[in-house]
Amino acid sequence: MQRPATIRHRTSLYEDAAAIVAEEYGGDLSLDDIARRVASSRRQLQRAYAEIGRTTFREHLTAVRMDRAAEMLTGRGLTVREVAHRVGYRQAAQFAKAFRRHHGVAPSDFRAGRRQESLDIGLSRAA
């Protein structure tokens, strides 16, 4: 059983780190960088992610990037390469592999599927 002060501290660390990731997901973020910015040790931040977030820093960063990438692929006229760069990947192939692992489909197929869903919705409304 952890002390309430420990739980509050780790919750604060996790929330602060998550806020930085949400704002700066497209940049070059590392666990060490985030730990320094939230005035914590690397290990304390790892514990906060594990206990409060039920994840790891890397998994959290990837999930945020993949969710933002899905939004960009759905709503904007950006190429897959442009989306990859905006969410923090230097190589489009590396991004595509991560996207496929996270969403179960390649970015281009995801985009095509969303377009088809939009067409299907439009057709069903017109009928």
C-alpha cells in the first residue's frame, strides 16, 4: 500500500508529463528530457507512467502520435510523408510501420477507408 503523498506525487508527475507529450508530440521527446522538465528522476517518471498511466513513456508517446496522425489523415489534405514528419517521424517508412502496428492498417489504407466511410454516410443520408 502506497502512501497518499506518493500517489499524489506520481499522479502529478504523470499528468505534467502527459501534458508535455500532448503539446509537443511532434518534437524529439525523450524520457530523460521530460523527467528533467517535470523536475523528476528518470526512474520516478517511469514509476509514474507504470502505476498511474498503466503504460510506458514510449507507448504513451506512440499512442498520442498515432491518434494525431489518424486525425490528420482523416481531415487534412496532407501526404503520408507530411503527416509522418508532423507527428515526429523522420522516416515515412518507420511511421507507416508504427501506424500499422497501432491501427492495424497502413496509413494510406486508413485514409482510403475513412474516405469510403464518408461517402457511404453521404449516400445513406441522400437516400
